[in-house]
Amino acid sequence: MATAGKVIKCRAAVAWEPNAPLMMEEIEVAPPQEGEIRIKVVATGVCHTDLYHLFEGKDKRGFPTVLGHEGAGVVESVGPGVTDFKPGDKVIPVSVAHCGECRFCKSPKTNLCERSWINDHVDLMSYPTTCFTCRGQPILQFTSTGTFSEYIVINQIYVVKIHDDAPLDRVCLLGCGIPTGYGAAVNTAGVTPGSVCAVFGLGAVGLAAVMGCKNAGASRIFAVDINEQKFEKAKVFGATDFLNPKAYDKPISEVLAELTNGGVDFSIECVGNPEVMRAALESCIKGWGVSVLVGYTDVDFSARPIQLISGKTWKGTLLGGYKIKDSLPKLVNDYMTGKIMVDEFITHKMDLEQINDAINLMKTGQCIRCILNISK
């Protein structure tokens, strides 16, 4: 392409500081270096993790930044040493690395990677180095991606090539929220046929967890949320029972224990709230109950030791346990063949210039997923 090897000027929504509206800016995007790929972003979702960093993150060193990490696009150019990608390839850039060479990548037990930004830079929520500049200063790439920009540069260990026919304005959601929730159920929890499950929090991640429980064969799926308007959508994904914790004068764990003869087999927490994490664990049946933490927060959480001594398992998951190079192309194919739902998560579509409206919809719980059209 004519732009290969050159700096590209393009539009991006920049978060200059926390708790402030994003600003539309013209930024400069450097050419890809060794092992890097420059991607023209076509579409991106708006995820709660973007909002967490903007409104709840405690480290101002993570700004200014370009948020967004649930995108899909087309390879514009590649740097030296890149052999698995070429210009024109449809790809999904992901926040989770997969180098394929480290001890974690070689282990079937985890999808962590020793080369990930998460290991050393979780305080910034990005690498300290970046391909973005604006007004003469560097702008960070949130979670190494930064998909609220028309172009991004990212190391190839974070990029997945997908089917040429995949619709980018839908499969972009397979870069974060859907595999996180779905994999929490089918991979991390290991939901079994005939089991009873409870999913706490019915945003996109929670709804994907509901879908995972259903596809794994659960016989009963409790959808738990304080926003009852989400119950109808949860029914679409397979939920069978619906509980609003605020409707009871006792802990929701006690309600679930009464309804299930002692507790659920599997619980999945998709809120990122320490109190909900504890409630999800306490909602599991003793002896074999498994509770999975999915929602992210950066504060302490706790439980009484008897919860684990009695035989329950408490575990966490990152991107649903999926190794991205192996699994995401399969998830795209599963969507294209009707095995998993994606379209049903999308409640709004907007242009990049409407990013602050999209953030407000997410912040106020008025949408599941908003797709931003980034470039044609």
C-alpha cells in the first residue's frame, strides 16, 4: 500500500485525563517495527474495562491514552520479521498475548504469556512505549491495542487472522467480551451437562457466560442482576430463572441455596465487585461447587476459609482461558456457522465521533454492546 513505511495521520478518540470526555483528535501513527503489524481498524466495541480505566482507574500515569480493545480490521502493512500476516488480511487484535514460545504458551493449563504487557505494566494498562503521538506528545495504547483509532500498530503476538468472509462489525466482539464470558463457563468452570449454574451480572460478559452454560448443557441457569430490564435479554441466551438481589431481605446466596437444595454447581461472577465475588462463592454447593471470577477490579476481596475447606473451588479467568491464536479463529467460525450468538449482543451502532454517547449508554446500563464504525 502507498502508506507502507510512512507515518499515517488519522482520527482517534483520545482520553487526555481520567473522568473527562474523550476528545476527537488527529494523531500520528508510526510505521510498524520488527515483529509489528499496522492495522486499519474497521469496527470496535465499547467494553466496561474501557470505562473502568476512564472512571475508576487510580493511576494517572495511564493517561493520555487511546482506549478501545475490542476491535477488528484489515492489515495495512507489516514490519520486518512478520511472516504470518500480509496486507489485506482480516484480523482481530487482542489484549492477551500468545507468543507460542514461552513456558505459559506451551502449557495447556493457561492462556497467559510471558511477553504480555499484563506482567509488568498493569498499572498503566498499556506498554509505556507507543506508536501514537498527538500534539507532539506520546499517547498510550490501552491494553496494547487502542482501537478507538483508525489505525493501530501492535506486535504480532496479539493478532489473530480470521476468515476472509467474517463481518468485522460483528466479530470484533470476539476480541474480548464474548470469549471472556463464554470461556469462563465452558473452559474455566467446566460446566457439565445437567448442572445448575448462576451468572452474576448480565452485561455482555455475563450474557456470554449464560450462553456458555446453555451450550455446555446446564439444566438450570440463574441470571442474577439488580437491573431487571436485562432479564429478557438473558432469556434469549438461555437463562431459565431470574433473580434481583434487591428484591429479597436475605443474602442472594441464601435465596439460591433454598431454590437449589444447597447451592448451585457453578457460579460465574461478571461484575468486578468484591461483595458480588463473595456472594457468588457462597452461592455454590459445598463439596464440589466451582465459582469463577471474571469481572476485573483492583481492590482486595475476601471470604471465610470454611468456604474452601468445605470443598468449593474459587478460580479466575482471563479471556475465558482461550489461547488466542488457536481458539479465536474457531470462535469466528462457530459464529459464522450458528453455533454461538454474536449479533444478539449488539444493541447500538454509532460512529467514532459519538464515542462519548456510547460511553454514557454503557455507564448507565442502557446498552449491552455498542459497535463503533471506525473506518470504511
